[in-house]
Amino acid sequence: MESTAIDPGVINEKMLKSAIEEQGYRGEAQRLSQLEPINYAKITSIRLEFLNILKIDHLWVLTNLTKLSLNYNKIDKIENLHMLTKLTDLDLSFNYIEKIENIEKLAQLEVLSLYSNRVEKIENLHHLERLQMLSLAKNRIKTYDGVAKLRLLARLSVINLEDNPIARDPHNPTSEFVAAFLPQIKYYNYTLIADETRASAREKYSRELRKLEEVESEETMLRDRMHKEAKEEALLKLCFVEFLNREALFHSLFDASDSVLNVDEKSAELREGFKKRYLIIAKELRDVAVSEHERRQEEIRAFRECIEDAQKETQGKAQSLIENYLQEKQDNCLDPSLTPDERLNQMWKTLMEAEVLLFENIEAGIEDFRLNIEHMIEEFFHRAQTCLNKIREADSQYLDFLEESVTEFIMLKITSSKENEIPGGLKDTDSIANRIIQMGQRQRLKIDEIKRILVEKGKAYVKEFIAELHEQEVQRNRAKIIEINYFLDCEREISGSRVS
């Protein structure tokens, strides 16, 4: 049969739908799956191979994709993958890709293959901390630049760089360079690196390794600090208090015009003292936010366990009912007083009643849980407000002392006939008072705005989380109803064929 050529093109919805249908269910299950629109969120693996694809696009609809193969196409650029944050396996072999790029968001990636492309440099891989296997064989890599950065990938254990220009020097095999500079690599070109080979390679490159390790020590300290800061930032966001990150709230209380009040060392010391008090209160607020977040997470875990227990109990009863029916049917001891339809209708009613009861109970449980979480959020608001009030009090005291200090400074300059040393706009006590009042009003408004944002974030969190729970239960319920009907429809067809 003569094959039909595929015109070069871009990934689109039609292509995705065709691939999903071809790689999905078979037989009756396929027919049933086609009765409803494709739920792209349920797709975790897809192959788009030998399709003459020129450009990667439209994959953002596959938000839960974990495995993607784009082998044997005409792709020349890695792009539009940033939404696939759950991707663990990416195969881009046999394409025309020239640069490793646009994969920094793929933090879950474990396997990456760019075999047989046109890549010239190893780069932009150091952030893929979960990467375990990397294939860059048969490319155009001419330099070892970038290889040393792969030392940062502690989980990387398999790498292949063969059939590249760098692998053509018989006196300096790539396998030796990898063995020396990448201690975590166990397999090169899918061959185990022997201990003797590694020891010999490290001896050969000992001078270069010493220099590299010195530089790495400083880089490791910097990287650890940045990782710690990023982790803290993510935690504060989950706790609704990201404004505490890197003293953001404190710095937001001042603007450039306030610097005119820093007239001498005493005023600078007052500001530093206010900052120290702020940092103590901010830590208290941070600890409150984290403890409340952990308390909510524990409540969520307990709620999910209750839901799972209820689902397992109902599923167990349904499973026993079906198994008993199948066993009785196999042993030819079904109740003879019931026709096959009556028996199946009775089973359908029992299963559906149990499922409806479970659905209603879970929905009611979600509403009770909503009230509980809302109460916990309110408690957090109250504790957070106490801390914000402390910041306002500290700010008020700072402003009182600052006004007194600046006034004293101005009076001293006036009595000493040194008016020319007085900053502009601070000629008398009224001008100082006005500036302090303006500064205080702006700072109080900022603190009130933080409270408003805090409340909005908390309420939005509850609303979105409860909506997600309802949606999950609706989807589970629909899937279970389809499963029940599908089983009983199959049984009706079997019993009907026997009667005929």
C-alpha cells in the first residue's frame, strides 16, 4: 500500500485529537470515550512522531502531561513547553534543533533525549535538578563548555555524548572527561564507568579539577542561599504573607521624599531601631502564618482521609455485590424467581443508591469542611491583625521620636545661626510636623492595605479550594456512574445473547 505524505505543519488541536484517539482506548471502551469531548487534562502521555512537525505549539492544553515524544519531525526550536510543568520524559530525537533552550520550567524532567539534532553547545540544563538521563549523542557539540555545570545535577546518572565533534579526539576520549568531571555519572554511552577508569581520568585532569572545585565551593554557597530564599518565598506565598519576603513591607513604608527627615545620625539610628522592632514583629507574623498554614494542611489531610475511607467503603460493598453476582452466575445458582433484567435492575438500583448516598454525604461533608476552614482562616486573620497592629504602634512611636529629633536638630541650627545647613522644606516646626503627618498617613494606609490583601487572599483560597473539591467529587461521581452503567449494559448484552 502506498504511504501518504504528511504536509509540514504546526501542532494543533486536530493533530492532538487524532493522536489521543489512536493511542487511547480500543474496542467498546473507545466507542464510549468518543461519546464525550476529550478531557485533555486527563492525558498524561502522547506520541507525535513522523508527522513533519515544524513548530511545537498548542501543547498547553495537556496540563498533566508527563511523557512527550516528538521524534522524527522537522522541529528546529524548543519552545512553548513552559506550561507542561509535570513533564518527566521528553524525547526530541531526530529533529533539527540547534539550541537547548526554553526548558527552565520543566522542573520535574527526569529523561531528556536530543539524540540526532544540530545542538552545538551544552547549556541551560543546570536547573533540571531531577534529571536522571540525558542523551545528546549525534549532534554538533564542539566544546566541553557547559559539561562542568552538569555536576550540579545530583540525580543525573546516565549521559551520552557520542558522535559529536568533541568525541573524535582519540587521545582525549569523551568518556574520560565525563568520568573525571561528572562523579555522579554511572553510565556513559549506556556502559558502566569502571572505578579504575574514573580514578585514571581524575588523575589526568587533576589540575583542572582543583580549579573547578575552588570555584564550585563559592558557587555552591551562593546557590544554597538562593535555594533557601526561593523556598522561603514559596512558603510565604502559601501562607498569604509574601509581603514579608526580604523586608518588602518595611521598605514599602518609605519613599524617596522621606530621606529629607534623615538629618543626622540620631534620626538614622531611630529608623534602624524601628527596623529592628519591625523585624521582630515580622518574624512573629511569619511564624503565625506558617503555623496556621500547617494547621490547615493537617485539617485538609484529615478531611481527605475521611473522604477516601468513605469511598473505599462504598467501593468495597459494590465490589462484593458484583463478585457475589458473578460467582453465583458462574455456579448457576442465581435466584430463579428473577428474570435477568429484574436481577440486573435490582443490582443497578442498589449500586446507584449507594453511589448517590456517597455523593450526597461527600457534598455535605465539603460544606461542613468549608465552614471549618473559613473559621480557621478567620482565626489567622485575627492573629495576623494583632501583629500588624504592633507594627503600627512601633511605627507611631518611631514617628513621634523622629519628629522630636528633627525638631531638636532644626532648633539647634537656628540658634547656632547655621540655617544654611537645614534641609529644604524643614524651616520650622510646622513644616516638620506636616511631613511627619503625611509620612504617618501613608504608612498607616500601607499597613491597612496589607490587611485587606491578606483577607482577600484568604477568602479567595477558601473559595477556590472548595470549588476544586466539589469539581473533583462531581467528576468522580460521573465516572462511577458511567462505570456502573457500562458493567450492567455489558451484562444485559451477555444475558440477552444467551436468551436468543
